[in-house]
Amino acid sequence: MINLLKVSVVNAAGMGAPPDVGLSTSSFPQLILKIVNYSLALVAVIALAFIVYGGFLYVTAHGEAQEIEKAKGIIVYAVIGIIVIGIAAAVVTFVINSVISG
């Protein structure tokens, strides 16, 4: 019993290694980069869903010009969104890496 108390006192005094509690040890800019990358990935998945939706509208348009134009517009804007997402990911990664490296 006394030995157990002695071990906990030694660890509490900082002489032992702290327990691993599963928290991240990365820096703040790396944390921001992870958050931004996950957010951009989520938005990219949503943009891909819009491409699928636009393709579905295109296939089910039955030759109606107004429905075909609506489907093309959705697909074009989704592709533009994916391009913007790619550029945003590149810019954020460049800036965060510049901040990290000094």
C-alpha cells in the first residue's frame, strides 16, 4: 500500500512519464490544417453529390431543353466548386507549411 502511494507521488511530481491520454501533440497550425482539410473534404463530397444529382436530372430530362439546361448548370457549378476547393486546399496547405517552417 505504501509503495503504491510512493509511485503516485513520484508520477505526480513530474519525475515519471505522463500518462498517454490520447490527446494530440501537434502544433496549433497543424491542428488548423487538419480542420481545414477535413472541412474541404466534406465540401468536396457534397460537390460530388451535386454532380451525381445533376447527372440524374440530365438522364431523366427526357429531352426537355429546360431540364437539360438545369442539369448542365448544376454539373458546371459543382465542377467549378471542386476546382475552387482544390485551389483553397493548396493555398491553405502552402500558408500553414510556411508558418510552420518559419
